[in-house]
Amino acid sequence: MRPPLRSTTAAAWVAATAATALLVTGCGSSDDGKPVAQKSAAPSGSQQINAHPLSDIKQGGTLKLAISQWIADFNRYTANGNQGDAADINELVEPDLFDADAQGDSHVNPDFLISAEVTSTSPQTVVYKLNPKARWSDGKPLGWRDFKAVWQSQNGKNKAYEAADTSGYEQITTVRQGADAHQVEVVFATPYADWRHLFDPLLPAAGIDTPDKFNKGWTEKIPVTGNAFKISSYDRTAQTITAVPDPDWWGTRPKLDSIVFRALDYTAWTDAYLNKEIDYASAILPEDYKRLDKAAGTDIRVGARWDEVHIEINGAHGPLKDVRVRQALQHAIDRKAIAAAFGKDLPVELKTYGSHFFMPNQAGYQDNSGTYATYDLKKAGELLDAAGWKLQGDKRVKDGKQLTLGYTLSAGSTSAQVDQSELVQAQLAQAGIKVDIQKVPSDDYFSKYVTIGNFDLTSFRWVDQTFRSQAYPIYRQPSGKNLYQNYGSVSSPEVDALLKKAGETTDTAAANKLYNEADAKIWALGHSIPLYQRPQVLAVRSDLANYGASGLADVDYKKVGWLK
């Protein structure tokens, strides 16, 4: 359910709230902007944002957006802060070094960078030339110390930093000043193909240069900003966070007077939109689409985003520690039946797919699921037998105990997500596995359950992983209590080695081959079960320009506004 606030560089773990597990594979659009069914995902690069030049847009006005929960941590480089809504707000107000276009390709953002380029390949060296006008809200200019602070918090050497993703950063040997105070030189021990993914957004050294500041200094607030917008208020009672233009901004003046983020359970979004309390809402679920499509002054905007919902399997404890039990789940869960159950009322066709790294409409995609994702109750039973879970009547039992798993849901889940959990429950019952559906408070879902591995099964989204190496922390081996983003703790040294090598491979075809090799091993481990690519199908005010289904592109909030 993550809003289309920023669609590419923030990806890491934009796991959506549990409210978004039901996905669709893709949509096109008819001439009137209404989604129409098609057999595959929307083409890469497709977007509908009602693009207009700035001359067509009014100066002023408020954009009202929904977020899924009150933000507990705004540092998107920590495991808790790297949740979608938090990451999007963080990136709205912090330096955004690179912007992605509709194809997902990154380009230097001139508000912050004059240039960024590889100046040497042995060792790989990147020189960033900063815009001299770029400053933090405390008046300090952006500089090499900010880059160094991000690197030191993310390179994994100091375990006191609760880093969400060390990939890329751990390959850096040196961060230092370049030819002058506005240049930064970054040297890598080994090549890193996705270097544009690093330091984006940039955070201030003043806010992260100690583990205590990094881990705790961004709790429910952002201490220092450095972009066109800043936060003017955090209202816990009203559940709103308000961003306004920063008067000290050196670039193009934003059109909007304010952006208000309001924490709402997903189930309330459609009514909030129809009551004009928010200006966009997801129309991905049939019951929402039917109501929103008829709303006056509303566009249905469609785009192809990197957006994957999956079932997460926790291999750290209980019966799921056994790979045979995890593999049995992959055979006992009928993905095609889930798609058929929920696709019948949607204006798109649902399809399953077989990759943890690529969307079906991306170059490099191949189905690596082999036989592991094939619905096969007989095979599931054989695996459970081998693991010692013998069938007694309609139950699997071992050492006198029934095989029972919890399926964790957010209390703010949609009816569709609840239906999905109940369908999984029914499917696993056919294999003799009991599933207890457990609803937890929306605000606690990630921080007290998902990110600390406190679940058996759950379902959420990974989005915007246009840089392949962004997936590394999802599948790497945890380090002590730091799970990175591998919340189910299912991993292997072989997968680690392949992903590390892939990240160091600058030839795209060769890197894609390595990612696909790793993917086959991840399927064999029973790490998780990818379900669908979820397109953006959004209801947006018709007079809102440069906003909506942005696909693989980033949103430029300076250009977002209301038509004259």
C-alpha cells in the first residue's frame, strides 16, 4: 500500500503495510484513462502523472496524502526507518543526489550535484562535484564529511550502527575531500556497479556521526534537512506530518504551499479520498476501484513500478528452521488459485512469476522457481514426512505436537489481505498444517514483528529495487541480531558469495546471470514466495499535475501542483 511518493532510489524496504498484499500483474489504459485488462505487466517506462509545464500550475495550495502508519523512525538507513512511508518523507526533505527517469535510469540532480563520475577503474574511484549552493538547514554546506558519516554508519565495521544495508558501502576503502571543499572522492576496494545507489539520499554528518545519533536521533522527528521542503509540524494527536517549502532553498521554488501526510489505515483511504480528506488513493483492489472510478473529478492513473508482494517465511525458529518444511509450504500454497480468486473482479489479469530479483517486464528476467513453486500436495506431504511431521488424520504431528504456524497481519489490513491469509490457511490445512491468523496493531506491525523476525509467516511488499544490489540485504546472512532485511533469516554462504560477486560485476549481462544463479538457490532454500508484480492503479484528483502513477521514475515535488 505504499504511496507513489518516490518510486526508485528509496527502494530498500518499502515493505508495504500488511494492507497491500493483494496485487495485480499489470494494466494498460484505454483512451479515457480507465484501466483495461492485458496479458502481461505494463511495459517498463509506462506512467500517468498528468504531466504539465510549470507555467500551467498555480502557485500555492496543499497536497494531502495518506501514509500507512505514524512514523517511528525517519532514518531510512536503519532497519526500522527503511519502511516505505518513512523513507519517502526522509527523501522529500533530504538531499536527493540522483533522480530516476521513466525507464528507471538514474541521472545527476543538479540541485545537489554538478557531476558524479567514475574517474578511475583501478581502483574504482568516483568523484562527486557538489553544487556550492547546497546547504543543510543548520547552515552548513554539503561536504565530504556527510558522505563519510553515511559510509561509516553503513559499512558494517561498527556493529553499534543498526545499518539496514551495507552492500556497496562495505566495498569502499576511502571517503575524502577532493580537489576542493565541494568535491568528494570515494574509492572502492572492488568494483561496484550500482554506485549511483549509494549516498542517496545524503544525510547530514551532524545527525548520524555517532551510533546513538544514527539509531535514536531520528525517532519521530528529522533533526536536520536539506531539500526544497522541510517539516513544519509533527502532530501525533491528529496523526499528521506537514512539509512546507524551505525559505532558504536555492533551487526552483516549489509550487505547493504544503504537503500534509496523514496516517490512516488502508481500509479508510477510499472514504477519505471521497470525502476530500486526501488527494490520491490506491484503486488496486476491486471494491476500491469500483467506487473510485466513478468519483467526480478523478483520474485513474496507471504505471509499471518495481513492486512485489510475497509471503515471507521465517526460518529462524520452530518447524520452519527445517528447509524441508519451508519447501513443503512452497508446494502447498497454490499461487495460481490465489490469483484466480482475486483476479476475477479486477480490471487486470493476475499472473504468478518466478524471480526474487526481476519483474517479468524487465530485461534479465527468467523464471528460476524450477519445481519449488509448483503446487503439489503430494510432494508437500513427502517433504513433511521426511521432516518427521507425520499425517495423523488431517493433522501433521511430530513428538506429539501438531504442526502449527502463525500468519501475522496488521490490524489495518484490507479485506483482500485477510481473504488471502484465510486462503493460505485453507490451502495449508490441506497439507495438514494448522495456521493461526494473528492480527497486531498497525503501528507495531513492522517494528515489533516483521523487522525483528517475530513471526512465522507474513506478507508485505518490496518495491523500487531497480538497482539489483538493493536486494542483497534481503537474502544475505544475518550478523548476530542484525537481520539486515532478511527478516526470515533464511540464507546461505553460496547465496552471499553469488550476490557479492554480482554486485562487483560491471557487465550487465554477466551480473544478471549471477543474480539468476543466486535466485535458483534462494528458491531451493525456501526463503519466501513471490506472488505478483503490483502495478500502480491510483485514483488522483484530475487537476493535480505531475503526480500519480510515476512507474519507475522519481516524483519531483517541486513540480507537483494544481492546474490553473
